Amino acid sequence: MDKLIVYLQQNKECRSFNLIKGSVLISLLILICFLQSCGNSTPQTREEPYTVIEKQNITLTYLVKNNEIYYQRIMGAILVGQNPKMNVHATVTNTSDYGGVFKLYAKLSSQGNTIDFETEEYIAAGATKELAQEKEINPFSFETNVQAEERYIIAPTKSVDVQVIKYRTVNVN
């Protein structure tokens, strides 16, 4: 019987210790859950628009009359010292909101000869101009089979200020 009493006393202490241990664990779990719920609260936010001015490079737009860059041989008078000439020309309309310097480039070849044309002209916004260049040629060249190897217009690029709408996240709280 004495052994039973000793066993019950030891078991009573063990049960008390287990109850304390269990209470501490439950308290810690409740505290951890509370702290996690406090830390994970996400603030209420919304997207707010704002405007900024940014530099943007744009290439000016244009139209070429009849979509063609023309070339022609102009006869000379060799006996009076006037050599023939080659003429390249195009009528260009600047359709953009800005003025700029437009370039005409052409490369013509015939009978083993090649000649380059390059001219530029400022064209205001909405304006139309004739881009043209004439060059003297050898009297015996460019008489037949004239080929335009290259011919094109180069539009200028402008850096302009553009108003842009951007969005930022703001707290509502």
C-alpha cells in the first residue's frame, strides 16, 4: 500500500506538470496565431493616376507625290560647252506636327557609270516642297538603260515632350 501511495503521489506531480506544460503550449500557440494575424494584415491600397512629361523620339511622317522619286537626263549642247545633266526630284509633303530637314537620296547607274544624288531641305509642318538635285554627266553616259539602284526619302527624327499618364500604388488607410 505504501508503494501505491508513493506511485499516486508521483503520478499526481506528473499530471500537474503535464497540465502546466499543456497550458504553456496552448498559450504559446494562441500568442503565435495572434502575432501572425497582426503581421499579415495587408493595408488597403488603390492605383492612383499621375501625369509626367517625358522626352520621346519620333520620326516625322510624310507623303511623296505619286509615291515616286523621278529622274531624267537633260540634254546638253556639247558644241557650245554644255554637258548633259541628270536630274533627280520628288515632291514631299510633311504630314507631321513638327518641321524638320528631309533628305532625298538616289543612286543611278547606266553603261557602267554610277552617280549619287543627295540633297536635303527643311519642310515645315504641313508644308510641301520639291527636293531636287542636278549633276553634270559625261556626254556619252546615261543615254540608255538608266537604273535607279536606290532612291528614298529620309525623314528626320525629333525629340519631343509627351504627356504620359502613369499609375502608382497608394495606401487608403
